[in-house]
Amino acid sequence: MSEIKTYMIIGRINKPNFKIMFKKNVRALKPEHAVEEIYKLIGSKHRVKRFHIKIMKIEETVGDEKR
């Protein structure tokens, strides 16, 4: 059985009038699932299309780090 891990995703939103860096912790089974969750969360909150979101780094966090 798989274990749920916490991944820290670092990236940026690059729209013509809106450019910002982000760092977000997401719980998922695999890094691919964490990236999909980021696309879903950022896209719905900031009304950003997937091609405007650039994922720069994905790393697994140890323990219960909250940021």
C-alpha cells in the first residue's frame, strides 16, 4: 500500500499582467499527482491556465513541515 507524502512545489505564474513566484506544500502519492494538484489549486484561485504556470522544482519534504 502506498504512503501519502508531502511535496514542496516551487514555481511561477507568468501571465502578461501578473507575474509571481509561489511555494506550496501539497500532499500526494506521487510527484505527478502533486503537480496536477498545483495546476488545479493555482488555476482555480488565480484564474490561470496551465501553460501560464511554470513548475521549477519539486522536492519531498520530511516530517510535518508546514509553510
